[in-house]
Amino acid sequence: MKTFLMKFILGCLPFVFMCCGSLVGAQEVIYQQKKLSFIDPEGDRALQSVFFATCETGVKKCMTFSNVPPQSSQLRKPRFAAENPILDRESHRTIDNSHAFASFDERKTLANLKGIIVGRKQNYPITFGAIHEWAAEGNFDVSKLFLSKPVMALATATSSRFMYVGQERNLIKWILSQKDKSVTIEKLFRKSHSLNRGNVYLTILTIENVLSDATFEKDREKTAVNQKLVDLYAKSPNKFGDWYHFFGTMLAGYIGEPAELIAKMYSMYRQISRGDLAEKSTMDADAKGALIGKELRTFVLERDVVYRNRLDKQIREMEPLSKRSLGNLKWVGPNKGGMYIGTRF
């Protein structure tokens, strides 16, 4: 019990520090990027506001041991509501939250995704992709933030607003052209990978933007897109959540965040706030997505020629500095699945 409490307290510290800082006035999430933009000061300020409101709700859930509804400042209409409407259909799925058995094997799925990335039929190179960053300009003070922009967007289920790609509607159109319960992880990844011309970061982000867009809708299980997806877990009470959590932690792992720790912390938080109602399938999807994202990161870094050349050039430039520091500077290279400190790409 002591170990559990210690882990929980340590896990909450970053959120406590941020929530005790200078808060931006909360407002309904109406902001949305109009095009792909990796640096966006205006969006950063709006995202920060939503995140603080989300933290406050999370703390209330843990304090009351109940599923406190989100604040109005966390809510927003789905960006792709017109393309991905909620259908008036009755669900005949059998629900059983007593256990979670995945309908996919994470190792086989990982191997299949690697195969898609290096597929011979594509006419574009393997690309790791540029990552969204906080702006270090204007009135936005990045020094007050402890989390990366992608992690904050994932935590608030607002990636479609603040990290828009531009291929989301094309992906939705393709999904809706498929048969009900026929779209697998691999099929979805392959189509997004093709739309994004081999950019793996944008491939995963596009999928996450589509899957998480209707998070706060009451009948989100009945979205048109959700009807086309296979069940990741038989009898899951949260098929919608299973899918977007899976790709959310995959994205976190891919960009080098401690996705496995994030998955464990989220499971702990969900168990505290929901008790026996915590969805075992969604928590398992978090863990499996984190593992796959981490593995894909190493795989792609080793094969992106342009990225490797930039990393190699940087390490050559940093080597003299590293020697002069008498070993105080450490550089984590792509062979270990990391990035050299200071890389901005």
C-alpha cells in the first residue's frame, strides 16, 4: 500500500506544480489550426488553458473517487462532426468488463506496421517526421511548462485542434468506404501512411486526430468511423476509447516520451477515479500502444537516411564539447532509440 501511495504522489507532482502556477483564463475550446503548423503561439496559449482545466478535473476525480464530468472549458464540438456523424443505431454488443482479451497480438501488429513502413510498392522515403513544439516567442512563456506539446494535446484529447495535419478528412472518407467492423490497425495505418507519403509521425498523428475527435460526445460509440473499426477487445465497454488510447500512447512512445510510464500512471488514475468501472481493455490498449510506439521509434530512426545524417553531423559537432566537459555531457544516439540532446528537427 505504501508503495502504491508513493507512486501515485510522485506521478501527480508534475500536475500539482503546473496547476499551482500562473493559470491562463479558461475558455471553451473553439480554437483550431487551419493548416499544418509545427510552431503556433496562439494555439499554445489556448492548449495551456485547456490543460489546466483538465488537471483540475483530474484532481477532483481522485479526491472524490468518482468520475467527475469535465468542465465546460474542456468541451468542444468535434472538428469533423460533418464527416464523422453519430449514427442512430442500437448497439447489440455484449459488455463484460471483468477482463480484457485483445483480439490482436502486439508483436505481430508491430511486425506488420514495420512491414508497411518499408514496403516496396511506395515511391517515397522513410521519414521520421518533424515533431510539434512549443513556441518560444511572443507572449507565450514556454519555461512554465513541464510537458511537451504532443503530450499535453493527448492528455486533453485536443490533438485535432492543436496539431492538425490536413489529411484527416481524406482518412475519414476512406474509413467510411469500408465495410462495418472491417478496418484493422494495419489497414488504418497503411492508408494514413500513404496519405502522409511515408511520414510516420504524421501517419500516427492523423489517425489519433480522427479517432479522438469525438471524445466528449455522449454517444461517441455510435460515430460512423467507430462502426467501421474492428473490436480491439471483445466485449469491451469502451471500444471508442480503446482505439484512440492505443494510438495516443503509440504517438507518445514514437516521439520519445516515457509512454509506458504514462500508460501506468493513467491506469492508476483511472482505477482511483472509477474503481471497478475502470475499463480494463482501455488500460491494456494504453500499455500495448506505448510498447509499439517505442519500438517503431527505434525502427524508423535507424532507417531515415536524412534524419540519421543530421544526427551524425550533430554528434560530430558536439564531440569536442563533450570531451571538454570531462564526461558531464551525455549524448543518447539513435541506436538506443533516443535523440541527441538539443536536436530540433
